[in-house]
Amino acid sequence: MRNKLFKALFLGVILSVSGNYTKAQSVDHKKMEWFKNAKLGIFIHWGIYSVNGISESWSFFNNYVNHENYMKQLDHFSASNYQPEQWVNLIKESGAKYAVITTKHHDGVSLWNSQSENAITVPKKALAKKDVLTPFLYQLKNSGLKTGLYFSLPDWSHTFYDVNTRTKKRYDIKKDPQRWQSFVNYYQSQLNELSIQYKPDLLWFDGDWEHTSEEWKASQTLDLLKSYNSNIIINSRLNNHGDYDTPEQGIPVMAPQSPYWELCYTMNDSWGYQPYDDNYKTSNMIIRTLADVISMGGNLLLDIGPKSDGTIPEKQAQILKDLGQWTSKHTTAIYDTNRGIPFENYKGKSALSTSGKSLFLYLEEAKSFTKIYGLATKPVSAKIIGDSKAAIKMDYSQEKTLTLNFQNIKFDKDVTVVEISFETPPQFLADFKQEKISLPDLLKNQNTQSAVYDMTNALHSGNNVTNNSGLTHDGLDMSLKKTSQTNPETINWMGKHAEALFETEKGLPDGHYPGMSALSKDKQTLYLFVEGTPTGPIALKGIKNAIARIRIVGDGTLLSHKIYNKLYWSDRPGIIYIDIPKERLDKNMTVIAVLLNKPLELYREKVGAIENNL
């Protein structure tokens, strides 16, 4: 077997191997530094749609409500309790380094006092009768946070725009190019206003799918924005003229090839305020999502939807505060980091410091130990961030395996972060020899947790050491060879969990589950090995199948699950969260059986921007 070194290098080297990213050479990496290091931003969807609590713009575009009744919300958009300084304080408390606010959504309603031709604005048309954008951006800039402006390219209310609703168009632009040019002049004049008045650091476009780059005159628009700010950062939704990718809602399974990317993500199922959408993710889920995104080298743009009076819903404010407690404790492991090490080396989430001399492990459970394989560089020290009293014993083997034993650890209620320090940037073997593991040796190990971990790790990699061992499918009448040194506790664990070991095969590839797993021979039952005590429900990504049943192996307890971010019109699967009662956890390793409706099918395609919202 060849030994190839995967080096934990700087971003520039990472870019050189990410050949699928065609825009990398055109991106000014210097201007992108603040964005790459920010890791967390807050998205704000605020507009007249918050009055009735209905979908922003899409509700009339899809004919759920007619345009006239939709626009009547202007009469009730008061912003009467709007306190932009409180917004900014809350955003800053969350740990975010930038914010992006909707200046104008597809409905064409501008939050500022736009002077562009036939503009519909809050100061002129809404009950508020005031510019609600400027006070927020003033406070944002004074706080030191970066300024991002969301701007919709389509304007479904404007007479110059060709599209009105899904079933209605005003005109064909090929037959009336002059009218279309009038619209281009209109939207570019609004960008002129925004650039002059607010000097944004970032422009977040949306809706580019409705026309081609040539029709939008995207190159001209980009030149316009750069004339005001040569370092302006543009997202991916200006028809291939952007600096970074914007996957939406679906957490990527694999780290995007783009050197810069941002997951825009809702707390519940809605972007704008909807009072009856109570399907909120917990703070624990969102903090773990942030850790997931950091480990893949991206940013999380977390959305809030203020009410029409300008107040932020209590549940959303609380999530931001909870997020802030975690980010303030773990700053060194969040900002100024690069994506982590390969899943083959560490079965979990990780990141590297920009210097390359620190490796961060994000633990989503309280447990006794963890292992890193193929580590060619011996570490200097290891510590728990935020817990100076924590003791970590390091065991570095000849096989280049690092074992971290945790003693007297005060685990974080959401994500515990381990920092491993090195004198020089560490090297990781890409093709490394797994530790030699045999079932007789495992059965001699008097540390059952360690034996079970090694057994399941080998199984995950495709080496089932229980094959032809005397194990039976139900754990009864086993004929395992025993000696005076055999650990009966390990035998008992194997018997209890025999179905997850008997003739099962290699587990999930990286990205789907932050742990070890195995697949039944018929590929219809997925076994998840759960270490220690998880801080929240365990998560699965990129599973195309429907789930028939989930249960605890050897216990029979049926478990509930909930799916978030599954868009009914998209083939992208949502994220599956599975609750495990703590009293049902196995002290050595809990095993969960996920019965699928058919043999396992995985979604590993690129997650991009939403282009439809029926």
C-alpha cells in the first residue's frame, strides 16, 4: 500500500487541488479574507410580507393570493417598534461578523427611499412612512460588522419587468427590447443608489434564473458596482459573475469545491416572519450546523424574520443568544480557520487554524476517548477550549494513531471543542495502514469501550472481524472462541448487537453521518454506532430513501425522527434528526438500526441555490 501524505496546508494549496471550481482563478483572494474568516453572518428577511405572515413575494407569484391583496400589506407595515440598535446588538452578540438585509425582494418593495422610476417604497407607500433601511445600516457600520445588501434582480411588481406571476407575463423581451432596457436601467439605478448611500461590503443577488447573463447585462452591473467599491464581494447569483457559492437550506454532504461558500439557512421553515411556522430547529441543532459548516470551510448565513412592527420574534432572538454563548467561548476554533481533515483520519467534524498548527475537533457527545488515524506528526499538547481544568491524556502509537483520553471533562451542552497543538503544521497519511485488529485480540482487551470502538471502526472501513467467528445473526448459540483472558463484557455486547455485526458491510462515506456505521447485506438497514452521550438528536444527511422504522439494536425501543429542510418540490433530501432517550444509551456503544424502504440511495450531488419555490 502506498503512503501518500495529505498535508494540512493553507487555503491557497487547497485551491490548487479543487479543480472543479472554475471561478477560482478570477477571484481576488485578498478581498475575500474577511469573508472567509467570518464564518457566521445573519440574514434578515424583512418586508411587507411580515404583515400577514405569508411567503415573501412567492405567495402572489404562485397565485396563493392575488397581487392586489398582497400589496395591501403596505397599509399595515408600521415598523412602530423598530429599534435597529437592538437588532445590531443581538447580531453582534450571536458572534456574527456580518449581516445581509433584504433591501428589496422579488415583490419590488424597497425599504429605502428609492428615487428610481416607478419604485414602490416603504417611505412613500407603507404605513411606516419612513426609510427603515438607513437606520439599521448606520448602526451596523458603527458596530464594526460588515455590511451585506440583498437585492432581487426580478421585480414582479414593476411595469418594466416582463414577468408578473407564474402564469402571467407582461410582454416578451425579444419583441420589446426597449421596455426591457428600461427595466435594466431601473434596477441598475437602484444599485447606484445603494452603492452611493450605503457603501456595502457585499451584494447578495437573488433571482438570476429568470434571465440570462446577457439579458441582465451582468458584466455591466458588476463593473458598475466595482466602480464604487473595487473590493465589493458578490454572491453566486449574478449568472456566473460571483465570488462565492450560496447553497440554500440543504447542508452540503461533501465540502463544496469552491474556495468560498456560504450556507443560507432558516431557523424554522420560513425566511420572512410567519406566525404559524413553529417548526424551529433547536439551538443545539443550529450550533452543530455551524460546526458542520466550519469543518467544511464555509460560512453559515443564519436567517431571522422580524415582525412588521420591527420586533424580532422571541424564539429567534433566543437562538441568537444561545449561539452567542457558544461562539464567545470558542472564538479560536471558529474564526480564521480552514476546513478540517479527511473523514478517514477522524470520524467527526474538525477544522485547522490558518497557521496550520492547531487542529480543532468538534465533539457532539460526551465520551471517554477519541482517535485520529494516519497522523504523521506527533502533537505537542491537547486541551478542551473553555475548560482549563480538563485533563487529556495523549497516546501516540507507532501506527501513527493518536488516542485522546478524556478525564474530568466538563463537556459543553452543545459542542465541545478539543484543540490539538503542533510545532509545525501536521501531516496526515492519505493511504495509511489501519491498526492490525483481530477478534481474539479484541476479546482480550479488558477495556470494552476500546474493543468495541476498534471493532466498529474496522467494520465501518470494510473489515468485519466477526466474519466466520462463530457469531450468529441473533446473538444466540454463539461459538466464539474464548480463553481465560476473554472479556465477558465484550462478548455480551457482541451478542446484544449481533445483527449489526453479522455479515454487515462497509459504512457510509464521509459527510452523511459524523461517526461510524455499517450496512446490512441487503443494503436496506443502516446501522449507526453512537458513542457516549450525544448532546442532542443524532443527524443524518443525504439519505434519499424513505424511512420505514428506527430502533435501538438489541433493545427493541422504537425511536422517533424528524426531517428538516426537505423542500417538497426538490429531490434534495432533508436532514434527519433521531432522538435517543439517554436512559436507553449503551455505556460501551449504542447501535441504531435505520430500516429503509429500499436499498440505500445516497445524495452526494452539489447543493446549489434554489431556483424555484412553488
